[in-house]
Amino acid sequence: MQIKIGQKLLQSNLMLAPMAGITDTVLRNIVRHYNKNCLLVTEMLSSEALVNNPNAQILASSANETPLAFQLSGHKPHLMAKAAQIIENRADFIDINMGCPVKKVVCGGDGSALMKTPQIASDIVKAIKDVTAKPVTVKFRLGWTNDTKNFVEFGKLMEESGANAITIHARTRSQMYSDKADWAEIAKLTSEVTIPVYANGDINNINSAIKCLELSKADGLAIGRGALGNPYIFKQLEHYFNTGEILPEQTLSQKIKTLKEHLDAEIAHRGEENGIKFFRKFYPYYIRNLRGGSSYRGRLVTETNYDNILKTLDEIIENDEKILHISSVN
């Protein structure tokens, strides 16, 4: 399913949603392995930090990742514009974070705090549009609280200010990541703007993706936490949208194979010690719903030796195969 953002025509309406400390170049390349056309988005980049250090490691990317959006955060239009100029040659799109709910982000006036200052948000979009010809997208939420939902007016203002597409997380800032994402609310915005809208929140399988599109009337889907431990979801969804056929879920052995590839790539990117430590956040996602998973997680997140990690992963596969054999015999 195609989607057009500015003058760029994408061959997929799927997006890897930006996640701080998660969607680094390694994970983006893992997702690209499963989907050649979806839009990838970097983790959140502080405009002030970027201006002070324009060669930060966090900017690392590869030609394989295109189409790729770089996401900027900040609340000062002139600094956001400077940051946009720094990343312009690397990015296919520039995304503006107006949805992060984390306290240390919103306390500085960044992220979803910009929904309380729509004029500043508008000025940021205009400032970036003034310095780059790259398409500009904006990600935000339903509002600050349930009593102050302003996403329709906010989205219309972003379009008027020059945004070429919108991603909306179907929760308010006060909800953080609790409660269920309210996809139906997004439909109130999609009928009011002419630019593409990506729906985001609680999309973690084929059924939730179909339901989200049905209720939100969105043009595309932005998948974040639903891709953790399951980047294969991007292949499943693309295949379903193109053929109507639902591919089977990956086996545990296939998931562990992806885990190992992901771990090895992080080690290559960060060095063995730092790569192993950084990867600890991913183990729970790859082996969730596994019988005895908590015990394995406890071992993996404290292990520092690479060979011992591989032994534990092999043990997981062996025990799972034994359980499957016993079940088939009975």
C-alpha cells in the first residue's frame, strides 16, 4: 500500500515508530531485512545536543535504511532549524517529536508539552520548513489529558504550518502507555486534514493492525513496541496488505536466530562489552510468553560472557523442542 509524503511516494504505508534508546541503526537494519519499503525512523535526537555535537554516534545510519526519517526534539524553533540543517543530508524525512510523555522531556517544554503551546509547535514546523526542502512530519498525542484533548485542532495547525504528514499516538500524555489506545479517536482528525495520517499505539499483530485501520481511517500504521522482539511483523503486514494472506507466526527457533543476529550487530556497532549491556533490554521481548521465560531472562540480563549467552539461547531452543516433542507424542 503506497503513501505519499510531500513529493516522496513510499511503496509501503508502514512505519517503524521512533523509540528513544531503541530504534538505533542496528534495529532499523533488522527491520529493513523483513521489509524493504517501510519508513524507518531514528530514535529521538535532542536538537540542543545535536547542535553542540553534530557528529554524535547516535546519528549513525546506513544507505540500506532509506527511506529514513530523523526525529528531532526540542522547543526552540531556531535550534530545531539548525539541527534540521545538520541532519538534512542524511535524512529522507525530518520528523518532529511532539508526543514523548517522559517527565524529563516534557519538563523542559519538549515532546508532548508542545501540545500545550501550539503556537511554539507551529513556529517549529515553519522554522524547519524554511531551511530544508525535505518533507517534514510531526508526531503527537491526543492531548495533554483526557479533559484537554486538542489533537484535531493541533493536527490542522500542523498541516497549515507546513507539515507533510502526521503520526498520532492514540493516548494522552497523562495516560503515558497505560490503558488501551483509542484508535477511533484518530478518525476525528483524519477527516479534517488532507495530509497522510499514521496511527500509532497497541499495534502488535495482524488483527490489531486491521482493526486500527478500520477504526482510525488512517493512511498508515506506525509500529513501535509491537515490533520489539518481533520485527517480522513488518513482513507479515506487508504481505497481508499486498495479498490478503496471513503468514504464520515465527517459531521460537526463528525468533532466537533473529535475536542472535541482533545481538551480534549491536556488538559490532558498540563493542562487545557495551553491546552486551545495551542488548539486555531486548531479551524480554524476544522470549516473552516462553515457558520458564522469567528464569531465562534473569540469566540473560546479568550475563556478561558472550559464549554463555549463546549457550543459554541454545538451551532455550532445546528445551522448547523437547516440550513440543512430548506434546506431539501425547
